[in-house]
Amino acid sequence: MIITCGVNVFTAEVEATIVTRPDVLECAVVGVPDDKRGEALRAPRWAGRDRSVG
């Protein structure tokens, strides 16, 4: 769970929404320190369904 702007955000829910996109194979959402929000969400870009990692 990440707290941003005083709101509890469950990373699993955000990840579940992101992977519904047809071009996303998997993702991970993390919280990073943010001076204004407390924490901010970050989802690193990973290879999608039509791309290869290498």
C-alpha cells in the first residue's frame, strides 16, 4: 500500500488495471518519496506482448 496525498492506494489494484492494456505483459507499481504528495506511484516500463527484452 502507498499513501499519496493522504489516500491509501493499493499497488495490486493499480497493477491489475495496467495489465488490462493489450500491449502490457506485466508490471510492478512502487512508491517513491515525493515532497508534495508524501509518496508518488511509479510503474517502470517493461517489454510488452509484442516486444522482446534483450
